[in-house]
Amino acid sequence: MQIEADARGGPVEFDLQHSANEVRLTGQVRGGWLNLFRGREVRVRARVPREFSVHVTTRGGRVDIEEVAGAVEVHTTGGNVDVDEITGDLDLRTTGGTIDATEIEGDTEAATTGGSIRLEDVTGDVEARTSGGEIRIEEVDGAVDADTTGGSIRVSWTATPGGELRTTGGGIEVELPEDSGVQLRARATGGSVNIDDDLEFTGSSERNQAEGQIGPGGPNLDLRTTGGSVRVRRR
């Protein structure tokens, strides 16, 4: 494991501990939290073996992680989270920024109260929550549970679709793979429900709600919005 640290504005104390199967790095600004408001800036870069699980907790900054084969857990209260090329489950949480993740092989949990969530090329189930932005999930192979109170939701599946999408601040748009099917339930309070003609929908349909089967049927897909419209179409 290689570590590079750069502290601007004053001294920072680091403590590195390791055992047979764990490495723990702890950093603390000398002089307490008051110094964070005096232009103090800390950057840490750690290089680990590719097959390595990572747990990062910070109270004041951005977190970037890439090319790891292991579980990744990130908790930050002051910045964005960006992860790429991960083979393993993700648990990403921030209260002050956006979450971006690409090329993920594993289940993903992402939650923020202060920004948007963007996931791309995910093999595994997804759970996404935000109260301050949109949710965009592109090329996902797995069930999706997404909820936002501050924006729209867009999901594009590459394999069997399914899950539950909810928003109170925008519209919902989903793309289904060719020849796939779902049991659809869609409701738009303040908007309309639009299902493309080539999806072979059978069931009941009104201006702001629809319930029935698309194609050959399959898993449940529940779409609910207050403040926007719903659109369902093919990729």
C-alpha cells in the first residue's frame, strides 16, 4: 500500500495501522475543526492492490475510487463521490454532493441529500435515494429501487427490467430492452402516462395512470410521480 498526503495551510497528523488483513489510515487536522475554516486543505492518495475492499469516511471533501475488486463503502458529509471500474458491492453516501459511478459489477446503494445520482454500466441491483436532484441510471442489469423528492428519474435497462421508481419533483422515463416484458403499474399526479405503441401493452390505461402487461410480462415495474409525467419506451 502506497500513501501520498498533501496538507495545505498547516500540519495534519496521520496514523497508519495494519494487521494481517486490514490497513487503517486515520488523518486529523492539528488544532481541531476550527482550522478547517482557516483555509486548511488536505489531500490523500492511496494505492492499494486491485483485490482490496475499501472503506472511506470523511467529514470534509471529495472521494474518488477506481479499479478495485472488492466491496467499496464511502461516507462523506462534505463532497462528491466518484467511483469507476469496481467489481464488488457499493455503499455510497454523502450529505453534500453528487454521486457518480460507472462500470460496476455488484449491487449498488447510493444516497445523497444534496445532489444528483448518476450510475452507468451497472451489473447488479440498484437502490438510489436523493432529496436534492435527479437520478439517472444508464445500462443497468438488475432491479432498480429509486426515490427522489427533487428531480426526475431516468432508467435504461440492458436485461430483464423491474423495480420501483418514485419522484415528487419531476418526470420518470424508462427504456426497456428489446423483447423484454414487465407487469406495469404507472401513475402520474400532475402529468400523463405515455407508453410507446411498439411495447405491446395490454391492460387498463387512462391519461394519468396505466396498469397491465408489456410484452410477455415479467417482474413488477412500479412508476409513480407527483409533479411530472411518465414515459415508457424501447431502447
